[in-house]
Amino acid sequence: MDALILSCGTGGGHDAAGSAVAEELTNHGHHAVMLNPYTLQSEQLAEKINHIYISAARKAPLMFGAVYRAGQLYRQMPFRSPVYFLNRLMTSVMKEYLAQNHFDIIITPHLFPAEIITAMKHKGLCPPKTIFIATDYTCIPFTEETECDAYVIPSAGLAESFTGRGLPAGKLYPLGIPVRRCFSQGESRSEARTRLGLDPDRKYILAAGGSMGGGEIKKAIYALADLTAGRADTELIIICGSNRQLYDELKALSLPKVTVIGFTTDMAGYMKAADLFVSKPGGLSSTEAAVCGVPLVHVAEIPGCETFNAQYFSSRGMSRLCSTSGSGLQAALELLDDPLARDEMLKSQKALVPENAAAQICALAEYMAMLQEDGNVSIPEIVRPATS
């Protein structure tokens, strides 16, 4: 099977989900190509779109939230969004690319490519079957105006969020958010610490702001550094992601008992080594934490879909939601010192967050690709839609 994965770099979660699916497809002997569709027009366009999003998330999260709320209001209108019409401009280059490259299935963990495919259908073009993967624990604005053949959602409990916006229940597959295999592989805490050169007898709090180091995570980091400074047995590890400014600022401060790391390809290892993970509530990073099995504290959400992610996790006992103040983050230290509470949180994570989402999406893709060739193929039990 030849699969095309279309994603964008507007936040690391979309690309990470796409990479997880590509990894699984490759391990099953399939051929997977991952592509930012805007690079077909120009690399500069792709970089500009990514830069606008990342800058808003880092520097103006409140403005980002206002745009999200505007999207929520706009989706009530009886006509298509500007997002659709902007992405419709990409149909000609996508048509040419698909004509020159054969694919049996298209998988997109991002709204924008789903809009491109939808626009192609409206122009009478016939792209391959398309699977949309939701990477947040809500139906984000304008998902409902896309016309994909299947929608992978994080949980059956969220089906109403999608059907309530008009998406057909028969197209919803509650398979979870895909994460790479390294997050579910069984490396123990002691093994991870040995590999990373960490003290096996200390307590470690891992703090991160997603791939971009966005939101108000800096405020939370300073509060955590103050709180842990007086604890002889506790250290703080900070992952700055691609936010070089945050990295340089924190390194210059030389905070005691604080290790500052920039971008890392071993996030799974650091999560497994930690006693507690403090992060903004990105859909992908929260899922990675739950699959790893690390107690989770959510802070500094960027208003919008991250608000829904935090509510979903905290209301089900899979995380604690704290403010970024010192008093608010006392709850993190209380959780650090309460092994029973941490164990209960880990049980909730394990029960509610599937660790094999990527494998199930691979099975769904195989089924849909075969369905195009033979309409009598029976659907595998593992990928029954929400209505089955």
C-alpha cells in the first residue's frame, strides 16, 4: 500500500501524529510519504504559514484564543469558512502531484490538507480515500466542513462533539491519537534514568511547553524552580523545544538544580524517567504522557483546543490542572509526594488512552485501500466505527 500523509508544522503535534502513523505503516511493509502540501507551491509559503501560527502561540496566546473563539462563532454561519477558500487555492498543485505520484490512501492529521482534499472533490476531482486524524480532544472549528472518508477521533466518548457539528457517526472511528512506538515500549524508570545519566534516587519533575515552548510556560517554569529550590531531593528538567529564546534565557540564569535542554528526539525517555510531567495541554503531548505512564500536571494552556484537552484529562482523573502561580503549582508538589494519587492517575490514563492508536489507524488504512479495489471487503473488528 502507498500512503500519503499530509501535515503542517503549525505546532509539533500534527507532524508527530503523522510520523507515528508513517512509522507504523513502514513497520507493516507499506510505503509512506509525509508531505507538507504547501511546499508544492513553495517552501517559503509553508514556512510563512508555520511561522505565523508559532509566533501567535508563543507571543500572543490570548490573541490566539480570540481567533479560536471567532472560529467557533463563524462555524455557525451557513457558508464555508475562509480557511476552506484559502486552501481551495492549493487544489491545482495537489492535483498535479497526485497525477504524478500513485497513492492508495491519504492520511491527514491536520485540518488544512483535509480542506484541500474537500475542495478537490467539489471541483469534480477524485483523490484517493482520505482519513482525517483529530489530534485534540474536541472537534476543532471547521472540521465539519471537510468531506473525508473516515475521521479518527480520540475516544468514543467524544463522538457527540463531532456528530453535534454534523459529521456522520458512521465515519467516526474512536481509535485514539497516534504516538510513536517509543512511548509505549517498556523501558522502566530506572532504565531510562540510567540511559540518560540521571540519579536513580532523586525525584525529577519534567517541564515542557510543547515543541514550541509556547503559552505561559515560562511563568510556570520560574514558579517550579522556586518551589523545588528548597527541596533537597528534587530536581527540575526543562525541555524548551524549538524555542531558542527560552533556552538561552534559562541557560543564562544558571538556576540551581535545574537542567535546561533544547530540542530533543528522546522525549519518551525523559517522560519515562520523570516522577511528574508539567506541560501545557497539547493533545499529542498529553497523549504521549498517558501512553508513557507519567503523572501529568497541565498548566499554561493556549486558549482554544488546549482548554478542551485540559478539561478532558482533568475531569477524568488523568491530569491535574493548575494555574501558573507558585500557589497554584503547589498542587504539583502535592501530587509528587502522594504515590497513591499518582497511581490512581496512571490507572485512569491506562484505561482511557489507547496506546495502539497508530496500529489501528494502519489497519483502517489497509481496509479502506482494499475497499477501493473490492467493495465486498469486510471491516476488521479492530476498526469498527463508533456506530458499530
